[in-house]
Amino acid sequence: MTLNIWLDTALQEMKSLEKILRTGYVLNITGYPVSTIVNSARNNGPDCIKPEGSNPVYA
């Protein structure tokens, strides 16, 4: 059920999405800092998801 909420592009309710992000519930996600290249929509490559360190932001 949570995965369906996460993938629902029509969902605009931030509370549901924030809860998923804060708990890392979806697929046991772990957050890592990434490069500032993700700040531009022009960039769409593997460098966008390359971790900038070994310490997770949340796990």
C-alpha cells in the first residue's frame, strides 16, 4: 500500500509523502547527500544519484 502511495504521481498531500520519507518505509530506502547537479532539470544521469559521502542522512 505504501509503495502505491509513493508512486502515485497525482498525490499532492505532503503529509503522506513526508511520513514515508521520514520513516524510510518504502523499500527500506536510505538517504545520502548528493551533488548539487541534481538542482538542475537539465541533468539526468547517473551522477545525480551518486552518493557524496558514506554517511546516510536517514536509514
